[in-house]
Amino acid sequence: MKIDHIAIAVNDVEESAKVYQQALGVDNVEFETIESEGVKVAIIHLDNARVELMQPTNDESPIKKFLDKKGQGLHHMALDTNNIEGEVERMEGCGIQFLGKIRPGSAGTKVTFIHPKSLHGVLTELCSHPKG
Amino acid sequence: MKIDHIAIAVNDVEESAKVYQQALGVDNVEFETIESEGVKVAIIHLDNARVELMQPTNDESPIKKFLDKKGQGLHHMALDTNNIEGEVERMEGCGIQFLGKIRPGSAGTKVTFIHPKSLHGVLTELCSHPKG
């Protein structure tokens, strides 16, 4: 199990990406729009993991609701596992609750989310990258 | 630059550490009390970085204030650099504001914090581990 990324809700992902790129001294940034989740993402590649900035693409986006309620800031953490099906089964055996089933994420990943009430208020993504 | 840890504010670090250990399937956990910062910390070692759970040790602790205002949840992210003095100087040149000077952290580290208003609401620790 390792940290895959830290996700941050922002109002304007292009402008925020410039600020983060300059602040962190990182050139390696990609943009991706995930219509099914209602977000546009800037992926900032650090040496061992990523920082992801997320802007809502519509008013129904959960990120829009988060921004309206809490403002910009830390949104969730994401943990990478080689075996997401096995981990979900193991965690459910420990009483951990999930938000939805395992589903396709960006770039060939499989993802699901642990309910914040199972981890003391922390929304936690579990993800699995395609092999090879 | 890499992700060093994700820090989470909790009410009871012993109980939370048990939950996180079981949920993440991690045995490697250390506890440390940092009186100068008013926190007791559980350090959960993942493969590439750490999750740190923080409980206030007194009513003046900034973590106590955070919990009273926002409840348990994500508190800050920490980035590891080999050259904290150089990074702070470079970042100040970009207009990034800091909360206090570089100071000793736990286990021989040097730390400082980037003001959340410089990174769209995200309190960000910069840290540097002792060499060798």
C-alpha cells in the first residue's frame, strides 16, 4: 500500500496549476477532464506520488458542493494497491464502508472510495493502476 | 520534491491508529509526542510515504483549534526536499509566504510551513530529513 496522490479542490485548475508548478518547482503537469466525475484535473508529478488539483466542470459535481461548503483545500487522499478487489474484500471484512463499487477511473485505473466515517473524517480513494 | 506524509487531525490517536492500521493492513506504526507543537502523533509507514495521525496534547494546540472548528479530517500535506534552505529561498522569490522560520522537527528533521493562502487553502509542510 502506498500513497498515490493527494487531491485538492480548487476554483480554477489552470491558474492553480501555474501556482503549484512554480511553488513546487515542477514541470511535469498533465490536464485531464473526467466528465463522469464532473471534474477537470491537473496532475502534478512529484518524485514518489502526485498532487492532483480538481475543478468542477458542472454544478452537480461533488467538487462544486465541496467548494461551496468548505472552500478550496484538501479534498481526499488516494492509496495505491496492486490488488484492489482483494483489498476491498479484506477491508469490508474489517467493517470499512465504501462509496460505490470498484469502477474505471482515469488512465486505465480501477478506483473506489472509502467512506469518510470509516476513517475519522478522511475521504480515501483506493486505486489500482494497469499492470505492465 | 516528494510527498513525505499526509497529516490527519484526530480526537484519540491510539484508537485512530488501531482503525487505520487495521484498515490499511499496516503493522509499522510509531508514536511520538512533540510537546513544542502540542501534539501526539501516530506515524503509519506506507511503502513510499507516511500517514500521520495527530491528537492535541493541550488546549492551546493548533490541532485542538482545528478539531473544534472543523472536526476530524485532513489537516496538511508535507513535502520532502533535500535542501530546505534553498527551497524556502526559491519559494520566497516566487512570493510564497511561510508560517515561521525553518526549525527542528521530530527525529532530526528541519521543518517549516507554507501559509495556506499561498497554495489555495492547503497548509503545506516542507521538511528535510537528516542525511546518511
